[in-house]
Amino acid sequence: MKAKNKINNRARVVAGYCWDWNSKKDPTHFDIVIPEHNFKKRWNLNSDKNLWIIGDDSVNEIGCIHTCQGLELDYIGVIVGKDMIYKNNRIVTDVTQRSKHDQSVKGFKSLLKTHKEQALQDADEIIKNTYRTLMTRGSKGCYVYFCDPAIAEHFMNQLQPLHKEKKEIRIEPEINNDVKYIDFLPLYSAKAACGYFGEGEIVDELGWIRVEGMGKLNRNMYVVQAVGHSMEPTIHDGDYCVFRSNPAGSRQGKIVLAQHHNFYDANYAGGYSIKTYISKKKYNENGNWMHEEIALEPQNPNYNPIIINEENAEDFRIVGEFVGIVKLND
């Protein structure tokens, strides 16, 4: 995890809350101790989850379910304590192995004496959800250490690949404000993007997508998913395309997102297109140029261009200029 963290400070180690937080009172004390590996670490000293998750030295501490939420991580290392083991051919949870400092199961040990069945059921759900959450914190990879060798073997057996799964771009429904337009861009439908950037309307994003390798992001940038095959081979059906609104300079020969009221694009079932912008100019008697016609050209020769002449130019609007395609993380 330390090696992964050297890339961009986005790797952390977390654990189930099975060890008391004694270092809170005595900073010289080690909390998480695994003797067979001579492993000794402390719980995170900073209880502010947003500060710990980005701290320069946080990779040397252990986070828990209460402090690892917030910013997206690339890699996560998870220590599974003895509150979840494998016994009699099934996964078994044991709330009595949780720390007395864990507020999420506070009172469960007492309930075991009076309402045992319900207490065990509720605790089982909390413990499994804890590890489910921890194991999904890393967008690029997850490393797991199990204190119980039997459950380690069980998980290894489950991880044998049966087939190669198709990777997909991850869309986050909600993210922290401090990573918006820095690491993530909003995903809009073509209709929403045209309305938001052309008419000042307030529209809801479909989610947020991490964007890397396209320079510094800003609030004029957004993502639209391409539909159809008219821009192949550059853009394929389903690609997530980054656009920039109000771009400076000439549009000639560039790929754009356009809105047009009197033309129909079958790919988008309406007046929206991702096409190459081609302008033919003419000059008047005073030597000033004007658009003779604008063509929205497909790259796929099996599709026809959309021609916009001077008479219907007012029904046509460029909403964004193509920046690039969002790539899957390695």
C-alpha cells in the first residue's frame, strides 16, 4: 500500500473495528497488533475524515469505517478482524470480537442476554456491511488481509475467474464538493447539456465521472455519452466524451456537440448531434465573410451530414467542443 501511495497519495489501509483505540490516550501505544507478522499500527490520530483521507502521513495509520469515507481512493488495503470468520462451511460474524469503542455496535453485547436472535441478526448485517463498504473504497484495486486463515482460503476460492468481465466507467451518484471540476466532471444527457450551457437552465447531472489525462479541469467542462456509430472510428457507441463549452478560436474541423431545432439526428432521437464542424464561407461586396453553409459531418461514411444554411442558422447552436474520451482506469 505504501508503494501504491507514492503515485498520488490515494492509497490507504483500513480495518474492521476489532481493536481498542488506546493510542488516543497514549500515542506510544500500538492499537492493531498482529504478532505472527510483527505488524503494529495505530488507528488514525485525526478523527476528521476529510483531513485523514488526504493527509501526507495517513498511509502509516489505520482508518476505520467512520474515518475512511469522503474522497475517492485508488487503492484500499483492508484488515478483516476476527469479527468475521469461516466456520462449518459458512461465513460467521461475532459481535463480541468488536472493540468496546465501536459506536456502531454499542449495546449489542448487552442485548445478546435478552434478545439474542434479533441482536445477532442486526450485528451480522452491520459487520458485513462494514467490510462491504471498506472493500469498495478503492476504485483501482483492493488488497485484503484476513485474521482468520479459513475465511482467507474461502475468499481465495471465490476469486477464481470464470470469465473475463467487461470493465465499465464508474459513475458516482454523489461526491465531495472539493473534488468537483478537479478530479471529477458531471455527466449530462445531450439534452441537459444543451439546456444548461446554452440557456442557463438548472439541470440535474446524471452523476460524476473521474477524468484524468485531459489537463486542468474547470466548470465549463462536462461529460456526454455518445450514441450511435456516426463518429466511428474516433468515437464509438457508448463512449463517455468530455466537452468544453464556450471554446475560444475557430471550430473548423473540430468535433462539436450541436443543438439544432429543424433537423433530426436518429442517433439522439432528436435535435442533438456529435459531429465534425465544417464551415463554408463566402464574401460580400465589402469583403466581409459570412457562413454560406455549415455542415455537421459524420466520420462514418455510412451516415449523411447535416447541412445548415443561412436561412436556418438561427435554429442551430454549438454547445461544446470535444476534448477527449474518458478512459477506463488500469
